[in-house]
Amino acid sequence: MAQEIPKTTKQWKVTGTSGFDDLKLSEVPLPELGDAQVLVKMRAASLNLQYRDLIIPKGQYGFAFSPGVVAGSDGAGEVIAVGKHVKRFKKGDKVVTLFNQGHLGGDIDRAAAATGLGGAIDGVLRTVGAFDENGLVPLPEGLSFLEGATLPCAAVTAWNALYGLKRLTPGQWVLTQGTGGVSIFGVQFAKAAGARVIATTSSADKAKLLEKLGADHIINYKENPNWGSKVREITNGAGVDHVIEVAGPTSMAQSLKSIKMEGVISIIGFVGGTQDPNQPGFLENLLRMCTTRGLLVGSRSQMEEMCRAIEANLDKLRPVIDSKVFKFEDLKEAYEYQWSGKHQGKVCIEIS
Amino acid sequence: MAQEIPKTTKQWKVTGTSGFDDLKLSEVPLPELGDAQVLVKMRAASLNLQYRDLIIPKGQYGFAFSPGVVAGSDGAGEVIAVGKHVKRFKKGDKVVTLFNQGHLGGDIDRAAAATGLGGAIDGVLRTVGAFDENGLVPLPEGLSFLEGATLPCAAVTAWNALYGLKRLTPGQWVLTQGTGGVSIFGVQFAKAAGARVIATTSSADKAKLLEKLGADHIINYKENPNWGSKVREITNGAGVDHVIEVAGPTSMAQSLKSIKMEGVISIIGFVGGTQDPNQPGFLENLLRMCTTRGLLVGSRSQMEEMCRAIEANLDKLRPVIDSKVFKFEDLKEAYEYQWSGKHQGKVCIEIS
Amino acid sequence: MAQEIPKTTKQWKVTGTSGFDDLKLSEVPLPELGDAQVLVKMRAASLNLQYRDLIIPKGQYGFAFSPGVVAGSDGAGEVIAVGKHVKRFKKGDKVVTLFNQGHLGGDIDRAAAATGLGGAIDGVLRTVGAFDENGLVPLPEGLSFLEGATLPCAAVTAWNALYGLKRLTPGQWVLTQGTGGVSIFGVQFAKAAGARVIATTSSADKAKLLEKLGADHIINYKENPNWGSKVREITNGAGVDHVIEVAGPTSMAQSLKSIKMEGVISIIGFVGGTQDPNQPGFLENLLRMCTTRGLLVGSRSQMEEMCRAIEANLDKLRPVIDSKVFKFEDLKEAYEYQWSGKHQGKVCIEIS
Amino acid sequence: MAQEIPKTTKQWKVTGTSGFDDLKLSEVPLPELGDAQVLVKMRAASLNLQYRDLIIPKGQYGFAFSPGVVAGSDGAGEVIAVGKHVKRFKKGDKVVTLFNQGHLGGDIDRAAAATGLGGAIDGVLRTVGAFDENGLVPLPEGLSFLEGATLPCAAVTAWNALYGLKRLTPGQWVLTQGTGGVSIFGVQFAKAAGARVIATTSSADKAKLLEKLGADHIINYKENPNWGSKVREITNGAGVDHVIEVAGPTSMAQSLKSIKMEGVISIIGFVGGTQDPNQPGFLENLLRMCTTRGLLVGSRSQMEEMCRAIEANLDKLRPVIDSKVFKFEDLKEAYEYQWSGKHQGKVCIEIS
């Protein structure tokens, strides 16, 4: 099916930092395609945890941010043209975006950390966009564009947590918190890899989702505020090999109680806030003989490795998408919905 | 249930190297238990591939072998007494033997390679035996003694192949050959870890077993003598990440065709013989940009890691035992049966 | 030279927790040697950082401690007899002790962490002692007993910091703090491995020692309280790959400023105290994209790896021993001297 | 110093495969610079082992080769212009070429293996050339252009051998063969990393060079055709951890005798020929419990890691260049000289 190359693109720009009203939709001419660029007709996007897409328009984002940037880091689409030096893709290929466009492999560095899509570099919330050929990966076979659009941030982050420092092994224990995007992918990746999962949540409804995904044990953290002890009990006193920590100071003390000696707590976010006078300090690393690691999504080679895992385990690793899918024009409503916390699974946008 | 400590043990010794008739059953007094030893009432044993238990009595074994040694490397049983310095076990514990008694962790070395059970050190084919406390691991929860007895050689070897050099990752491809012990465990471990499996076999009957275990593709190597090309095709030209090579010169050329760049061919055995004027040489490592590795079972820490994987995935990792289980007294018949190649799954001995 | 086996041993026991006066010297009969034990005529011992040997008699030790235990974790000596099942050593061998007697390889676990010599298990400050054969390693060739006695705690800890999680590579940057035992070994190991070292100190005198050991940059942290910025400057803004953190809350903020993205801060001790209301929290892991790891000495296989490194690099890795060496009888004075902080290099005891 | 951008480039093309006379020098107009390209004024190049540059013009090269390609894979130069999307370099930067232009990180794959400079893609033997910004790395500080030009093939290959599969650790043993480019870098990297080196050679003259580079033991393989036994002896029977095998069938049997259990033989080349009816087969992997790996240079991230090691150890890692340096116009003589085998160190070309 021949795709005509459009002359213009509609795009959502972040024009200020006072709130979602600073997201502005406009239509602009498409610039000439660079030699090493790939022109993508965007088909779908997904939104991220509070600390990313939601806070960029709210002005709280700590990473590189170019004012006027096109919003959105997570998207999927179809290649409609390629620059003359492009080797990795051809017209008709289906692609997903790489979060940090410059993080191709190995450890992240400051240069790569400054290439976040929708932050430093124009993102995915547009009808057509040109991306560096190195900043895209093939859509995993068997996934729809909507499903592919959930991967760049949440899934790669979960994968990096489980494989980036100490590689998850079948039989190990993984602890996840809640049902945010990273946590859900964390449960799915762990189960597909033959690991065991303990998941915390505060809602019976979300517990059902976690159970369906295969979580071996589910702890209601409101009913068990001292859930770290419960985790010890479940693991015969040893603790878990991996914690995917998303809440920060509010849960860190329990995560530290939960972790095994030489286990890894991957610190993903601080949705529970960043300030807490009682939050535990680094002495705990020594007392628990454990490792804590902050991480920022992951590299293209990690994403490719993850995509192979998804393709091979589609029955277990199909992305969970909230039942409410938004239209491109209704982006602000989508952000409000994500902000409300009512969603279960990724909040997605159908672009075309 | 109080176990009385017997005064004697019945044991099968390897008294010569001319064939199975050199296996002699005798009853001898139990020596005094050492400070660091654990006395185990043996409950079950399993036999190994031709190149191990079968060739020790046939005199073809290349590794350390002490004449008059008690036969058998793979056993499971119950602790009925412990020496006064023993810390790892207590009376009543259920245990499985470690193949190379001195290989506790890390790379194998010459000292550890000279501690094979049933070769250099008295083995498991006895009613009661004393083992060094370091040479045992707990029976995985949920396994019977018979099932546990299948693990020390075949399962640990398969685990070492998949995790000993380059760790298997979900989504990778694993190639296995036939339905010997190592190959079956290879299929099971790979599937439990979210990998994909291509298995070769020559029989429709065995193909059914492989399918049941989850193999994604099964190739009849008699019908497809050039099966390496088929493997390339299935993997879109890339090749597989891991080959578990058990046959040697007869299949090595096809394994080399099957392997991905930087993939690992784990060389387990040469059941297809050791001499072949046309067998490929090491130049192939360079032409294929691949790695080949010979391996000798695995360490205690690998076995413990594997046991955790088994406990967490009992539905997928339950050892496959041949329908014919032999009595302790009928050991020679068991060896003849294993030698015949008619079995499917491990050939096991019920000791008590 | 034939060693006669003594009938008694003189030993320093920790009889209470109120201070160095609770160290008591006594002479007791030698118990019968176990089958798996090695009898060692102790020749030398070394003392550790404040947080270990010094605080056991002061009652502040957080790890496993058996009242009445023979003191001292770090010793070297000569084998004068072996139990009948001992395989690793023979009479005449020179040996060094393993800190956690049960930590043979792999990750430390709770069982292994409860086997500290001179804490949970009788230690090295005695004239003759029996040790489990697994709790000793050969004295590196070319080292004296005094030099060997410095290795079990400080050297293995430094090695674990540099090789236990992310392996040090030639060309990487390592930051060390002060001239305590772990820090000095840290400088030496890093330089012998082709890495670059930035060392902090507060004294011109100690700076000379660090320079002699090959430190590439030395920062006086009193003159540069904001030394993290200086480290950034030296490393062209990238930060260092490894920090060996010994001081805790007082220096952690600067260590965090110094660390590279994905770099590792190994948290060894809190000689700077454990309480500080302003100490940084785990949010810093996320903001710096770094890893922090608490560690407790290291395993026997790490120690063996380290000993090979020492043997191959004796010119660079000869242990630094304080000029004042104490007699066995003067143990309390040795502890007082170590406590005073006046030493440069390890404080050692000549036992025989 | 302002560099004017030339209108033309002089270049050596490989026009056929019958010998060095198929190298043709011509002057052609420079094409327009691509958006993602970097224009480099070439300053120096180096030639490779027989099996690369020498055999391309002789028609024996097994890897991807485009007829009419500009020759040469190893070069260094100065950036004189950058395309408008280039981010990694700016005018004035000094750069070195990446051998496989598409091998940025991780395992090599078939796509990356088809991007060899001077084989599939226009190479370095030209006065000015445009390269993809991803196919260059900064010249290590402290190296001249000539020295930098020695790195892309030989040095990266040696680094990959020592760090690509099992990472070299201080105290390990490395065996190198002869004084070709890879072997010399192998000695240098091993010594800078605190390892021990056994080097073979057949000439007293070359032995002197090896000694100067720090080799701990030098074996004359002509005088000791059974040198594997000698290696065993030197290593107290254990064998070496790494062999860098360059000769192939002629030396492989001795390399196998030399290797430690679980050691790695990196198979770099077959300068000793590829056919030998008596060459050992893969059964040896099993008998020696060792790993053999074929490798093809290395990735950009390995090269960057290596460059940091060089910068930090310039005293030990300065590239060895043959005393005879050739002019750009005299390329054929340079090839003849390399072919003669009389050189010691890399044969280099001064381009401008």
C-alpha cells in the first residue's frame, strides 16, 4: 500500500511549563528529510508515569528539556520515506521509538542522557516525524502499533532493572510495587523468565490484574504497612533478588527490609515524593549488604534484546493497555486521565 | 520418623573394566562417620549417558577413576546422621549428590575435576553412604527422590551449557539434539526461561515428547541431514544463540551452520564417536565468528541456582523419568536397558 | 624442619564488651584435631579498621559475635598437622585465613555472613589454632607471614569493591579516601590494573605515601571540602567509575558528586559515624544514575583471584605495614595504637 | 589553524584481485558531504596482517568486499568539516577509524560484519574522506596520528580477545605468538593490566622486543616445537587463562596443551594456513574443558574502552611502529614490505 508523503505534520508542542494547557497543537510544514533520517507516519503513542510526560508540561522535569519541543517519548508508526544514507530501515517497515535517541549500547553517559525524546529532542506526538535511523527499532512481530507504543519507556526501564546490572535468573524472586507501567512490565518479564514475583498493591481490583499476570504473591501494602517482613517470610527469610522501586521514600524502608544480601533495588522513580526527613540513608546499603541503582530507561541494544523476548513470549508479554484509548486531538484529556491515576495499564493515543 | 543407623551398607563396586559383569554387589560394614561427613540413606539413583556410567565399567572413561570405587554419580536420599562439625545439614534433610564433589563454585580446575562421584570417589549405588557435607545439596522442594536423582549430571550439565559462559536470555534461540538426559533438560530449562527451542530427533515418537516439553520447532535429522540450513531458515538467517552439542563429529558441521555469530556451542559429549577424518577444525570458530566450549557438569553454586529454578517452575521442569524404573538389585539390567537406547527420559534405580 | 605439635595454645579471648581490658590472654590445652581441620602455628596477625576488631571489644559490632571468642580475623601461619580427610593442605604449607570462613564463592548470604573469624568463630590471635580446611588459602608466594596477615579483611574488601560487581578495567578512574587499610589496597590494586587513581587525604605526610603508591591525583579534603567538584574537573566532567567509600555520611555527598553515570560507590564503612541528619538519601541514586553497594569483605574465590594478582605484581602490591610491629603479648597496646589513628599502613602483630 | 576544504581527494582503489598492481591511485572530486558525515583529512594509515589488507588485493579475502573500494581500514586524521546533523565531532577534532563501521556495541552480527572499512566501505588510503560520524572515535590523547592509525584492527582485536568474552584479570596468564600487530598489542595490554605473559617467537631479535615490552617468559618455538609442555611447566601445571592464537593449524595443538580449564583460546587468524590434515578437532574443547572463540576485530564501545586504557597507560601502551614509515605514494612498496615479514611493529603510511 503506497503511502504518499504528506507536506505537513500536526504536532503537540510543549510551549511552557505551567500545566497541560501549555500543550499546543499546530500544523507545520515538514522540513526536508536528512540523509540519515527516517520519516515515520506515527500511528500510536503512550503516556508515561507522572514523573515524565506529566511533569514536563508541569515544569518539574529534571532532565534535558528544549522549550517548544514536540511532546511524547513513546510512539510507533510506519516508515514512509528514508534518507539516502539510511541502512537500517526501508519504506513500509514498522518501527518503535528509542527513548534516549543517543543511547545505543553500554552504560548511559551524559551525552546520551541529553537525548530524551519529547524532552531534548522532538518527540512522537505528531502525525508525521523524522527520526535518526539509529533512534528507532523494529516493531516486535505480533504487536499492534498501540501495543508497540507502550514499550520505549516503561518496558525498557523494567528490562534494564532486571537485566542491566545483575541478570535475572529463573527461580529468583522479584518484588514489584503497584500497577504502573514499569511495574506491570516487571511482573510480566519476571514471569516469562521463570522467576517468582511478589507484587504490592492497595486495591483488590488491581490485585486481580496482578494475579492474572501471574504474580505468585500479592501484598496489600495498606493492610500490611510493614510489608517488608511479609516478604522475608514468603522468601524463607532470604529476601528477594530484585526490587523494582517506584515510590521512593515512602516505600524504600520496606524495600530495604525485603532485599536479599547482594540483591539489587532498582530505583525507578519517586512517585511518593522526593522529600522525607525519615527516609533511609546509604548506611542501609552496608547494613543490608545490598545494592541500590538509579536508572534512566535503557539502551537500544537492551530494547532489541527485550523485543526478542516479547516476540518469543507473546502469550505472557502482551502489553497491558487501559480500556480507554484517546484520540490524537484529545491529548490533554489523556494526560488528565493519566494524572488521575484511574488507569490500569498504559494510557494510549491513537494517532492515525 | 526415627531412622536407625545401619551397621552395614550394600554397594555396587566397579571391580574391573571389561563390562557390566564387573559390577559386583557386596555388603560391608559402615566405617565411622567423619566430623565433616553426612550419612545418607540412599533412596534413588539415575544412570547417565553412555559416556559416563556406562563406560566406566566398560573401561573407556577418560576422567579420574579409582578401581573398586562404588558406582554411580547421581543419587538422592535422606540424612540419617551428621558428623560433629557438620553445619550445612541435619538429620532428616533430603539431599541430592554433587557430581564433582570438590567443585563448589567458579571455574572447574584440575583438582575439582578429579573428584567425580562414582569415578574418583565412592558413588551413590549403595544403600547407605557417607558424603562430605560440601558434596550435597538439598533436594528441591516438590521433587521425589527419584526425580531428584536425575539432577546431578544431566541437569547440571544442561544448566552450565545455558548459564555457564553466556547467560541465556528470554527470547534467545536454543538448539538441542535428541532426547538424552542433557537434551531434555536443555529443552525444559530453555522453555522455562522464555527462550525458543529447536530440537532435532530421528523418531516420531520422541518428537511427541519434545513437543510436549514445549519445543517450538522439531527437525527430523534423518530426513534433513543438512538440518543446519533449516535452522538458519527458522531463525531468519541469524542462527541460534546456543547449541547443546552431544553427538560430536557426526553433528558438529550442522551445529556450526546453525550457530549465530558470537553464539556458543556447548560440547557435552561425543556419543557419535570421537574419530572422524572429516570433522570440522577450529578454523570454523573463525569463519563462523562463534565460540565452542567443552564442559564437565557444573559447580555446586550452579546446581543450587538450578534447583531454585526448578522449585519455581515445577510445572515445566519436572524431570522426565523413563517408565521402567529398576530395583537396586537389578542394576545390571538397568545398565543394559540404558545401553540399548530404548529409554525416554532418565533410567532410574529405586534403592530403598 | 620438623614442627612438634604443641599440647597447648595461648590465646586472646574477648571476654566482654566494655573495652580493650576485656581482652584476656590465657593458655589452654589444644582440643583434638577434626578430620577436616588444619592445625596452624600462627606466625602473624593484623588489626582492622575501627569498625571491626576495635569495636568488638568495645561492644559495638553489628555482626555475629560469640562471647568468649578468640580475637582477630586476619592471620598467617604454617600448617603443622592436618585431619585425616583434609585434601587442600599438607604439613609445611604456609596459609592465610579467610575472613568469613563459610563464604567460599558467589554472593554472600546470611549463613556465610555469620562465620566471621574472631567474631562468630575463634580467630587468629593465638599461638596455635585449628581451622576448617576450607577457611584457609595459601600464602601468596613472595610474601612474608606479616605481609600475608594483612590480606584477609582489608585487601579482600578492596578487591571485592573493584571486582565484585562491575569489574575494574584498565583506563577507568578509581577514587579512594584516606590511608586506611582498604584505601591503600584500593590504590595499589587500581594502579596494578592499569586504572587511574584520585586519592583524598588530609595530611601532607600521607599524601607522600599515596604518591609513592602511584596515585595520579591527590586531593586534600580539608582544603577542598567540596572535593567532588574537583574530581569532576579532573575527569573532564565525567566522574569516576569507582568510589571506595569508607567514611560514610561525612563524605557521601562528595562521593555522589564524584561518581560517573552507572559508576559504583562501594560502601565499606562509616568511620565518619552513622548518624547525620543531612546525609543524602537514595533519591541520589536516581539523580546521579549511579549504583551504591554495601559489602562485607569477600569470598574465598575472590581472595584466591586477588592472591594471584599479588603474586604477579609484587613490586606494586606489596602490603604496606606500619613501622611499629607489636609482639603477641602486647596486643592491647597494638589496639590502642590502631585506635589512635597514628599508623600508616596495617598494624601488625608478630605471633611467633 | 584553518583548514581549507579541498575539492578533490587522491585515493588508492582496489581495482582487481590479482595482486598489488591492482592498487590504483587516482584523484577524484569530493562528493557533497552527507548530513551525518564527517569529512576527515587523513594523516596516517597502517597496514594489517597478511590475512587482511594484503589478501584483499590478492583476492583471498573472505569477508564483504566491494570491487573498486578505497583500500585500507586503519587510519587517523583531522576533521575539516561536519554534516549539519553531526553531533559527535566538530571541526578540528582528531579521529581514528572504526574497523567495522556498523559495529557500535554488543555482539557482532551479519549486518555489522558487512561494514568493513576498505572492504565493503571506502577505506582510509585517501587524502580526504567522508565517514559516518558513528564510524570514528577520538584519537587517544597523547598519541600521534601515526600511532593512532595502528589501532583500528590489531589493537581492537587484541582487546576483544582479552576482554570480549571472559575479562582479563590482574594475575592471570596470557600466551601470545610472535610479533605481529595483534600479538604485540596483546603483550602490552596484558602487562598494563597486571597480567603475566608468555610469548613465543622464533627469533632472538624479536625476543628482545618482547622482553622490552615486558613479557615474563619467552619461548623460542623453533627450539621448543612442543612448547605447550613448557607453558604447563611455567604455570605449575595449570595452563594459561588466555591464548591469542594467530597461526592456526600449525600452533593450535600446542595452544590446546597450554590452555587452562575454562580458559579461552581466541582464534584471530590462520597465518599458518587453513589446511592441515592433522589439525585438532572440536573434541579437544571437551578433553581440555576449554573454550575457543573466533573473533572479528571489535565494536566501537570496545575501542573506546581500549582508548581510555591507552590514555591512562601511555608509558606501557605506546604503539610499536616499524622504523620504516612509507609515503602515501609508495603504498605498493609498503605492502611488499609487510608481505616480506621483515617488519617489527606496524607498517605505517604517512598520508599528509
